[in-house]
Amino acid sequence: MKFKNKYSALKAKYKALKRQVKSERGIESDLIKIGNSTPVEKNKLHICRLSCVSKFGPISGLLFNICIDPIIRALQGDSTSHKVLAFADDVCILAETPGELQAQLNTIYTQFAKIGLSLNPRKSVSMHFSGATPAGTRNTSFTINGTPIRPLVEGEFHKFLGKPVGYNPCPDYKKLEEFYNLAMAVLKSKLAPWQRIDALLCFVFPALQFAMRTGQFKKTEWDEFDRALRKGIKDTLGLPENACNDYLYGHRKFGCIGIPITAEDSDLYRIDTAFKLLTSKDEKLALMALQDLQRTVRLRFGIASPSDRDLENYMSGCQFQDRDNCHSNEWTVARLASSRLSIRWEFDEGIPRLKFEDTTISKARPWNAWPNRLPVLTYTRFCDWAFVHSARLDLLKLNGTQPWKVNAQKRCRWCSKGTLETLPHVLCHCEVHSRAWQLRHDSVGDRVVTAISPRGHIVAKNQPVGPKSLRPDIVFQKGKKMFIIDVTIPFENRLDSFAAARQRKLEKYDHLIEFYNNMGFQTSIVPIVVGALGSWDKGNDAFLSRFMSKSYLKKFQQLLVGSSSAASSSGLPNTDTPLGQLVIIPDSQPIDGVSQELEDPLDLSPDRSQRE
């Protein structure tokens, strides 16, 4: 039911407040002030009609609740089952028979009229559901002060607290279309491409959570939603339509974008909602949820008293005997989702646990399904953005990455040593681009020097040190501690590439530990590893966090990977290196092959070590 004049009946609210004040014990104040009205004595209540309470004022909702609370309590009475559901101005009356419901409507209309509130029949609906054969709705007429209200028939719905309610209601596809239009408006906006992805993760996907938790759409419909958005996301990333989808949906820690798959998240939210109901801190709510689950299992299995084992079998997706006329509810949709995701439910005296592979969850925890920030490429240029995503998927038109051209030239177009022109070769091995390597390397090293120099003393920078006269990038002293810092920028050749690059740096400068220890210092070797395509090695954080705050460390990571990706995509200013020619629009033809390198992208031979 809906109200007509809930915000304008100030006089009624004031009278209710007056009764509340008089009924309270121990209130010593003799003055009451509402809104901008002048204070008045508690026993001489007068109010000017020009004074009013704003619809959006902080006291408006409080006064409204004070007004209707006695009426709601009177309708509920001493019944152990719910007779009324109320949230703000949305009220739902429940009854066992049509006569009882009509009597409650008459009562609530009369009580609300006494305080100046009236119901709105045009926005109110009724639903008479019968379990007798044939089960379904009945066309029963109910009235509010003689005005009939619209009855819901099978297939129709009415939104109560944001969720469509009805008997076998048709999905509200208009709402799903609104979600899609909102996402496309963001993707087609004039924001920078990385801002569009950020806005999509921050605002669009979180808006879908309520619809997923309440099961408003099926998994197949969310899958269509994912498919519809996919092209717009790829266009924003500068990728062809047939580019690998795993790059869009993979986790950010693996260098992917981290776009949620709503079809899978809808299942997770259904399981999460059912689990939170059963493990609620409100013991009464948790008991009601457990009893409702037991009732569902009792009807499905045809047993009088379901055990914990029966609850486990049902919620985990085991077969059951369909013996009743029970329709979909919170437990049936959670059961199907658990079966699809291979999640096992366990019960111990009615207390549930979730088990997935080797992970067991026994307590509901806050869950943020979607990350709200891109990990890298915040400080970047438009051309770098277009380059990096195509490069990570190996979609650049290089001679060695186009296997469908059988008789085409595969050798490197810039040097004579590269028998196969691939991205690792061009970025990290082609000697024609050695000047670009050095400038890319120095841009990262210079930022490290700027960040740590105020916290200590730079002993040496790219100078021969130790018995072997090697040239580490930075020798940094802080008190009695000496740090040998060397920057390396390997190609992102799977996850172990960074570990291998770090280990080689540790082995290369291992002799300097003894050299500086003999001088009375506590020496450490610190490799700074940044990927050529803008990836960050978390192993760098242990050293850098000593010299900068946590917030600046995050920004510093973005600055370093931005410098590395910018140098890889177009070289650096004031250079004539052909590396800038790598800003290439990806070919629209399908790329089914995988590039093969004849050289190790992590090769740290002596001549290359001198260059870095």
C-alpha cells in the first residue's frame, strides 16, 4: 500500500510527537522545537501552519515512523506469524482469508485517517494466492474506502522494496535493459578509456548486486548481458572483437582487466544470500531461515523430520523426489547455483558451512565481488593504452606473429640477428633498440633515486664498485645498512619470469655483500623488477615500503609501470629509435597461433648486463 500525503501531514505528526512526549517519563525539558518554528511550551502546544517539515529533512522520517508505529503494532497484535511488513511508507498486509484482509484494510484506513494520512488505491495492489487445485491466484476484489485496488494475476508483478513480487512473475526485462544502457553510456562517453573501465567497475557493476541477490533474472539472461557488453569493453581497450575473452575477465594480479562475469557472480550472490540468512547474527532470523529450509527439504524429500545430512544433500544439488507443488524460493535457487559451481554444503546442528575444493567457510564475511580500481596504467597516454593491451595479447602486426602468412618474411626488419620478429625480441633483444632499452631502464632508476635519496645517502650511481668492478644502478646507504639496488625490466613471459630475473640479479651482485660487510655495513641486494609491458613485481614492495608511505607506494608503482609501458610503446623523447613504430593498430584477422621466440627474453648475458 502507498500513502498520499505522508510528508504534508505535519499537524498529525506534531500531535503524535505531543502524545509521545507526554507519555515519556523523566523528560525535564519544557520546550519543544520543530524545524524552524519557535520554541513552545510542552503543555501549550501551538503550531503555525506556515511552519512545515521538509520532505528530505532529517526529522521527517522519524516523525513518520512515530506516527504509524502504534498502528503497525496493533495490526500485528499477538500473532506469532507476520501480519504486516513495513519499511518507511511501503506497507504489506498479510492474512489467511479474504475477509480478514479486508477487515485489516478497513482498520488501517480508519487509523491512518485519524492522524491525517490516507492510502492511495491507485498505487496499491492485492494478490490472493490459493494452494488448492488448481494452485494459483484468485481474482478477489479488495477495496480501500470503497475504491477497488488492482488484483495481481499470474505473470504480473508489483515491486515491493525493489523486488518484483507476484505469482510466476515475468522478469522485468526493462530493468535489465536499463542496466545495459547505463553500461553502454559509460563505455561510449568522452571519458579517457581507462576512466571508462574504472567507472564501469565502480558504479555500473555494483548497481547489479541487488538484482542478483534477489534472483530477478536467470543465469542465461545475465550471460546475454555479458555478451552484449563484451564488444564495447574490447573497443575501449583497443582490441579486436575476436580477441581472447580471458584477458577481460582474468584477475588483475595476473595482468588482466578483472571485468566481472555477471553470469557467474549471480550464482555466487544467491549462495551468499542463503548462507548469510542461515548464519545471521539475529538468532530469530537465523532460526526462521533454518525452519523454512527444513520445510522445503521436507516437502521435496517427503520425510517428516529432515536431518543435517538431508539438508546437506539437498543444498549441495543431490537428486530429490519432487513430491510437492513448492515453487522456486531462496533455497531452490541457491541449491542450483551450488550444483553449478560444485560448492558443497555441510550442516552441524543446523549451522551451515560451505566447502569449495580445499577452502571451508563457516562464517559470513563482508564480500566485495568487484575491484574498483585498475592496478596499473593510471599514469599513461592514449597511445600507450592502445599499445599495451594489444601487446599483452600478442596482437601487434610483427613479422613473426602472423602464422597465416605462409610465405611472408619472418625475420626482424630492423636487425640481422633476429630470425623471428616477435614482441620479446623487439622490446628486449633487438640491438637496434638498445638506446631505447637504456632510456627505459634509466627512467625507472631515476624515479627510484628521487624517491629514496631524501631518506639516506646515494653512495654510487651506475659506477664500478667491488672487486669485479660491476656497475649496479644505485648503492644506497642508510645508517649502518647498505643497499645494492639494480633495476631490471624483463619481458612478461609468464609468472616465473619476474622470479627468474630477480634471482639472476641476486646471484650477479652476491659478492658485494661480503665486500661491504667487511666495511662494517649490513648489506642487502635489492632488485627492482618492472615488466616491459607495465607489470609490477610485488617483491619490490618490501624495500620501497621502508622509505615511503603506503599511499605513496601505490602511486609510485603506477608511476614506474607507466614509465616502462610508455617507453616500450613509443620510445622516449629526443630519440630517433624505430621503437616508436610499434604503435600499430591490431590486425582484424584472427590470430590463432602463438609466437615463438628463438631467444630467451630473460637472457642476462654479460654484454647485456653491461647495457642495463
